Amino acid sequence: MNKRKNYITWDEYFMAIAKLSAMRSKDPSTQVGACIVGEDNRILSIGYNGAPNGFDDDEFPWDREGKNLETKYPYVCHAEMNAILNYRGSRKDLEGSKIYVDLFPCNECAKIIIQSGIKEVIYLSDKYASSENNIASRKLFDECNVTYKKLELPESFGEINIKLS
């Protein structure tokens, strides 16, 4: 008997884990997940965007517009940051790893990614590509030898259903 032919690739698998993690986000407008993978294709950590530990989700300001302190922006922890901070092993183990994310990282997350030793970013969307933050991210990644690539998923990927029972 031959092995099954229509299994997903490693990139598709890890991106699916990132997408599944994003489903934990309480953010009503943007759900982002991240999955960090070692050089041996083992998952090191996962994270999603949300309120910091101890900040009640129900009291968190989830608004996108208004006075800065009344919006989510000065408070929310991005998925990349959470995945890096959630890692419980030696930080040395993150060196040379890859991070899978729904959305191309902002400049603040780019700095955290670089400082952690992650060497590759695989993303699905770069919808803020022309923003100054994302221009800065690419400049940081390029200067610090962190590669990045957009993952093109097959149309069938969107049809994956996860049955939990």
C-alpha cells in the first residue's frame, strides 16, 4: 500500500496551527495567531493577540477608533509577542527558528522577533504593507538577516474543517 498523497505541507500545517490559535483572540476586529517552529519542525510555542495577563477581557477597550487610551492599541499584546513570551524553554532554542503568522509583523514585533533569534517569518497577509510600521519591519528584517515570505495557500486549504467531537 502506498502512502496517502493529499496531506498538507509543513508550512500549511504550522499556518493552520497559527490560524487555530487566532480563534482564541477576543478582539472583535482582528484575530491573529502565531506559531514558532524549531529547525527540526517541532512546535516551540504559540500565541494570539489579546489583553495582557490580569487585564479583564470584559473591561478591555477593544475599540479601534477614539482617544488613544480608550482604544486597544496601547494595551493589546500581539500574537508574535505572546508566542515568544509563552515559550517555556531556553531562549537559546528560539535561535534559528521560524514564526508563522496570519499578518505581517509590525515594527515592534519585528524587533522582538529579531532579538529572540527567530530567523524566518512566514505570513499570510501583508494588508498594511504601505504603512510606516511595516516598511520599518521590512527594513529591520532585511538589515538583521531575517527572511520573510508570503505563504500562498491552495484553494482547498480554506475548506479544511476541524471537527472537535
